[in-house]
Amino acid sequence: MLEDDALTATREAYDDAAATYAQLFRDSLRDSPVDRAALGLFAESVRTAGGGPVADLGCGPGHVTAYMGELGLSAFGVDASSAMIESAREAYPGLRFDIGSMSGLSIPDGELGGVLARWSVIHLPPEQLPAVLEEFHRVLAPGGHLLIGFSASAGPSHLTQVFDHAVAPAHRWWPDHLAALLRAAGLAEVARTVRAPQPTDRRQFQEVHLLARKAGAEPG
């Protein structure tokens, strides 16, 4: 499969930024209680639904993949950037990290108890997102959970907005619109968290986590 221009640009940008990115974000969860709460809810939901492996898609330097392990999940990371994967493998040699693309995962149907996609779908052109959400649905087991993180657009009249990302071109999404795309892909919203912009934030955007579930086995 030929790599599209958007994926090539994103991969090359993160290859160049991998060392700096790892330094900046490896300890970022320590000062992010809202993020930790969203990840904790995701982990509990996966366990309650029966567990199973969890894929951290767009794992970057691997810090969130490792945190999933601390929360009791069997997690592995996937990223299009070979430099990010190299950094993750060096930092967490006991964990699995694979080079791959969200649009064509080398994962069997129904294999996963959970999919994590935090600030990775933001680099997709909007027209590609529905197919990627269908790919998430494909790899999830019945009753499996998806946690997707992104920056919110300015309002319902702006379903998507381009913003000035430090590494690669990126999009903000109106949360209700993204929730509707999840439903169309067979993933029902369970919960959402919204972090309001803080005075010290460089970007004054809301940060949103949507937790969604694939239909199938009942929790518990």
C-alpha cells in the first residue's frame, strides 16, 4: 500500500522531532490529573468488559503505553514514526512497540479489548477519519472500548478547524460531530471529559477525551 502525502509528512515531522518530543512529554501525565482520570476510566472499562490487549495508536515515546501497564492492562504501542518507536523501545524495553499506520493495522479482527488514540487522529485529513474509525471498530472485540483524545474546535459551526501544531499539520474537532462519526462506525459514546484551557497553556483550546464502546458483550 502506498503511503499518502499526509501520513508521509506527519511521519517525517515526528521522526525529526522524536528526541525533543520524548523529553517534553515523557513525564507529562504527572501534572495532568484530567488526563490520568480519563485513562483510569478507560482502563477500568476495558477490565470490566473482560480485558484483552490494548493498542496505543500514535504512541509516540511510549509513556502512555507504559502507564496503561501500570493500570493493569496488557498494552502495546504503534506509531508511524520509526524514530518514535526507537525512542519508546529504548525507554521501555519490556514493552512491545511496532511501526504501523492507523489506517491499515496489522491486527486481526476483534483482537483488542481496547484502542487508545490520543492526539493522533488530529493529523488525519478530515475525509480520512471515518475509515480510520471503522478500522478501530474492526480490531476491537465485541464490548471493547476506544478512548480518543483531541483538541476541540471553536463551536458547532466549526466541525473541524486547522490549527498551528508544533510538529505537523493538525485539525481540531467539534466533540458532538466526532461522537456522531463514532456512532456511524459502530462505536457508542460512553463518557467524555473536557479540560478547559488554563492560563499557562500555549493554546487556548478545550482538550477532549471521548470514551466509546463497540456493541457486543455486556460489561461484567
